Amino acid sequence: MTTPARRSQRRNQVLSRDQIIEAAIELLDAGGEGALTVRALSERLSTGSGAISYHVGKREELLDAATETVVLAALATKPARAGAAPQDEIRVVALALFDAIAEHRWLATRLTLQIIRNPVGPVTVGIFERIGRQVDALGVPRSRWFDAASTLVHYILGAVSQNARIEGDTSGIDPEADREKLFDAASAAWQRLDPEEHPFMHAVVGQMREHDDRAQFLTGVAVVLDGLTRLR
């Protein structure tokens, strides 16, 4: 909630593009895409809609700018050590995107839209460039670079988006509590299946209840990387 002191401070400052995007991200984090309106943003910044339009543009451009800001910050994450192996570098990027979407629930859909609608934009180019350089370092033949990088990017974005949907993005609902309820219901349903007809489902029901999303995500990255090294 914006306090009178904060509003006064905003009025006395020259409004910047960065301030507008920061406030837009705060609204998105608090209430999802539905919470980001020009009116809500104007009230939060104690300014008129004309100033927002001048610096950033309309609502769709605000969403794109917020997406770019969060994703590029995630892509700026550095490896834990200099000279890291390409596999380690890819894991760093993958987890940075995973954590960004876990923190910003609205991001999964917007990120997918950016990849589809703006192939030359900073989000698409940034992700493919950072992943693609490591595909080269893995020794993948140049003729297979696009397929290899696309496979990695598609897995990473698909997995993190699915995880975001599982945990929920509904205002007023605790995502963790909702997730636990979902898995409790699923495990109970799996246990009711005929064990002779569904031996696999019975075998993994405990694993499903107790699994860690980040660890599972990294397992998938490892499987894809193992396959890419065989392209040599």
C-alpha cells in the first residue's frame, strides 16, 4: 500500500522509466496480470497516465518491459566459479529462470509470449545466446546447434511454466498450501488404483508426494544434456 510519505516523495522526483517498471512489477507480484492497470499504476506513482504512456507505452508494453527486466536480471546471474563447465553454466541459467518464475508467478505466460511474438527481442535473444554458447562448448556439431539449443530452451521454459501452474497464481490463496492439497489428492487417487494394473503408479506415489521441484527440474536438464553430448 502506498503511504502519503511515499506519494509525496514520488511527486518531488522526476519520474523515470525504471521507476514505472519497478512499480508495475510490484503490482504484478501482488495480484497477477489483473492487478496491472494504468489506473492502478498511476495511483501507485501519484502521476497521470500520460507520463506512463510517454516513458513506457500502453499496458501491453508495460507487461513486455516488466518481463524483459526480470528475465534479463536472471540471465545476468554468473556461474559459481570462473571457467565453469558448460553443463554447470547451463544449470545456472536454468535455475535462474526457474527461480525467477517461482518468485514472479505472472512471468511464465509472459515469457512464453515474448519467445513466440518477438524472436529478435532481448528476452528471446538473451536466452538463446546464453544457452547456445554452451551448446558449442559441449562439442555439438555446428549443423545441430539450433536443434540442440531449442531442445534445451523448450524443456527449461516448459518445465518452469508447468511448475508455476501447479503451484498456482490465484490471488489470496497460499501457493504452497494449494500445492500440498493437490499432491495429497493425487496420491490418494493413485493409491486407489488397482496395483496389478498400475504397478508403476503405486511404486512412485511416495516419490510424487515428497519430490523437490528444483531437484526434479535439474534431473530433466541433466537428461537433456546427456542426450546432447551424444550428438558428437
